[in-house]
Amino acid sequence: MNSNDYPDEGTINIRLRQILLELARREDDIAHTEAAAVPYWDSPPLSVVGHRAAADSLRFEADRFLQAS
């Protein structure tokens, strides 16, 4: 916290990174659940691909916060 009782930028970046990583984990979980409902010889639904892409993007953005802090 700084003198104005606001969290400093490093603390905010760490928290935002945690939130992004949690969202990425949730996207991975959704993709896993949807993929598990399809036989392994079938192509996964496009929603699985979309959830995995979202998770990758969220992790990429989380890493940017890591570099900023």
C-alpha cells in the first residue's frame, strides 16, 4: 500500500495475474469437460478449440503482468 492507502502497482499486477491464471484454468477445465464427452476418434467440438485458445491468450496476458511487476 502507498501513502494514500491504495495498493501499489506491483501488488495490483500480481493480483491481476492471479485472476487471469484462474480464468485460464477455468477455460482449460471447460475444454477438458467438453472434449471428454466426445469419443477420442472424433474431432473435438470447435468450442473446445475456442476454450483452449482463450486459456492460451489469458496465460499470455498473465505473463505480461509478470514482466511488468
